[in-house]
Amino acid sequence: MSRADDILNSEFGTLPALVAAHAAERPDHPALVDPEGVLTYGQLDARADRVAAALQRDGAKHSVSIVSYSRNDYVTVYVGALRAGLAVAPLAPSSLPEQIVAMANDADAALIFLDGDNEAALNGVLGQLPRRIRLDTPEFEQWLAPEGTKPAPATLTPQMPFNIIYSSGTTGTPKGIVQSHGMRWLHMQRANLYGYDRAAITLLSTPLYSNTTLVSLFPTLAGGGTAILMPKFDVAKYLSLAQQHRVTHTMLVPVQYQRIMAHPGFDTYDLSAFRAKFCTSAPFNAALKADILKRWPGKLIEYYGMTEGGGTCILVADEFPTKLHTVGRPAEGHDIRLIGEDGRPVPPGEIGEIVGHSGAIMTHYHKQPGKTAEAEWFDETGKRFIRTGDMGRFDEDGFLQLMDRRKDMIISGGFNVYPSDLEAVLRQHGAVFDVAVVGVPSEQWGETPVAFVVKAPGAEIGAPELLAWANAKLGKMQRLSAIEFRETLPRSAIGKVLKRELRDEYKAPETP
């Protein structure tokens, strides 16, 4: 058994230690690949040492921030900062400049690492940021400690912060979710479950500031595999890379799967090397899952959970083809329950808010004890759960079916209307490529559902015709009041539909 295997099988280990073990065993094996080239484990380990030593030389404390598109040295900084005993606060380039300033300062970042595109975008606030280092210029090389430098050993414990992931948000400053080394260690130990071994090749096209990406990147490196980084997602480029590199693993969000499966040349690519495809972050409709199972080799595994941790459900779709409308069962050792408005567990079969507990749970929201308390729920024994804000119900086999975000549930005429139910009906129509339903104010009903639809290519249908078709299939209290066609739906960088934007943009027709 190798040193890396010994670490992975231990009760606690760290990513920097695993990188060092793989570098000692197979220094020339590719660890990271980006459009600029390949970084082997030996090179990654040596450069992470130089990052760690430079941070220690500069007296860096607490954390560092990164605002960059995916690249090899993004991961190098991540590993090096951890090796120096610091946390990492990766920030979304799509955030407003003022938000990036606020998040970097909230994280107490000693330095912020930027690429050229994002430094230019932040031009008006550069003076408000911590000390800046450019990743894509000689400045980064000059900042690194000299080749061969070893940092002073830093003791990492399960309770120490690994990273601070800032929650997505369209207004205000997102909350900093503090994930510990212990929480990340549980994620990395999943490397053994889904074939993240030394021959694994993982293609990642979602951004590195997102937990969606990190729950696949870190197991890849933990297992000694290779991660291929796409700075920006493009369907044809993705399929080309998957074929060229004989990719075995990937993490995608539902809208990416939708676009890939709709690509006219999809079936011409050789994707036979795939072992496992993962999905998380947004609702994943059953028909799309079925199409992937039919046409794309390898397992399809859906994770349902939150960046805050707590509880995770896993659906191995190929093993449960009759459960594609669910997000699976709670993972081993994860306790997931449903609670009502009164904070008490709901009876079996009823809908409630999903709360979860596991060893993989955030420490707290950074500097926000009030928000932390709002996110917590405790059972009668004092066991700590994280509230998801999602509504769901368990079926008779223990599979969890998501309804909607609690805040997106529509209360129309006193009845609860779940947008996901309406969206599922609309997706049955061949003219519908994408859809989102939101509740808008109504004098008669309080709220009423409106659908925003992206037509399938070549589809010719009017809103009145589609509205009549849908309402004929919906219950009386579910019926849509309007349908609007859109070229696209507004989405976050990881594919979540921004329903607040649709709600804010909608203008009801004036009554004569």
C-alpha cells in the first residue's frame, strides 16, 4: 500500500499531504491540465511549497482570496495556502466589484490573487483590495519563494478552516460559509467510492470558486488522478476534450447536461471511457436524466446537498431508473428530516422543509452568528442540523422528492402551489426546451403562477396555445395565469435559474 493510500485510509488527513505523497510516488504523472499546459504532481507539490513559503515570508495570516478563471496556478495557490496553514476564500468573478471588496475584507484575506481579465474588471476598486498578485504574469513567478524552498511545517487539524465559500446572491454581500479540514476530508474520502483513482481523468468546466466543482476536484487529486480545467464552458470544446483525453469523470450542472445532450453532434463523440458523471446545484429533470442514461456511457450520480453541508442525498440513476424524479436516498451516515412551519418533524409522506446532519457540516457563517443561528435546527436531543430552505417529501422507499425552495413556493388562494410541479408538466410539451415558473402578485389570489419558457429549436407555438395546453393538465388551483417566451433564462454561473430576476422583471398586462 502506498503512502497516499495510508493517508486516505486514516481517520484524518489533508490535501497538501496527499499531493506530497503522490508527488513522491509518481512525480511525472499529470495532476492538472489547463489551456496553457500540464502540471505534474511533482511540479504541483514543488510550486505549492513555494507558495506556502512565500506566504510565510510575507507574514500572511488567516486567509488568501482568489478571483480568477480556472487555471493550474489557481489550484497551486489553493494547495500552497493550505500547506501554510491558511484558509482560502475563492470569490466569484461574476460578483459586483463592491461585493468582491466586501468579501475579501470579510475573509481577512492577506493577499488576493487575480488574473488579467478580473483585475481589469476591478479597476475602479483596486485600491480597496488587499495586496494583489497577478497569476498570469511574471509577477507571480517573481513573488514565489525561490525554487527548492520548503515552508515551515504547519499543523492542520480537523477543526481548522479549509476554505470560506461565499454563497451566491444577487444583492448584498453573500454569507461566508466556513468549511473545515475535517469536512473536506470526508469529501476526499469519497474518492474510493466512485473510482477517483490514479487513472481517473476528471473534466471540470464549472468555476473553482464553487463547491460544485471542488467536491469533484479534491477527490480527483486525493486519488492521484488528473483534473482538466476549462476556464469557460463550451459544448463542442467540452465534448472534444472528453474524447481527446479519454475522460472518466465529470461534474456538470443540469443546464450544461441539457446543452450537451441537445448538441447535434453528440452521438458522434467517443465517450466510452466515462466511469461516472456527477450533477448537483440545481433541479435535474427526470426526462433529461433518462436521456443521459440512454446515450452517455458510465454511471450518472446526482448529489443533493448544500455548500453548508449537513445532509446529502445521492441518486445513482442507472441503478434506480424508476426513481429519476427524486434526488435519491440519504448518504450513509447522513440524517435527513423534514420539518413543518412550527419546527416540528412532519408525519411520513407529508411535505416539509429539508434539514440535514452529518460529519460534513459547516462550522459557521464567517462573522455572522445571527445568520448561523438562523441556518441551524436542533432535534430534541440537541443534535445540530442545517436548514436547506428546500421543501420535499420522502416516498415509501425512502427516496427524497424535491418540491421547491421554500421562498419560491406560491401561495395562491390559500393553497400551496409548487413551481416544480408546473414546470414538469410544461416540459412534457415538445415545444418547450427550458422553463421556470414563479409566483407574481395577484389582487384576486394573493399570488399566481407565471411561466417563462424557452422554445425548443424550430418550435412554432403561441403563448395562448401553450397556456391552454398546460392548464388543461393542471389542477384548478395550479393553473398558470400567463406564459412569456424568452430567448434564455437568467442563470447564475453554476446554472441556477435566478427566479428573483424573472419575478422582478415581470409586468402583468394592464386590465382594460
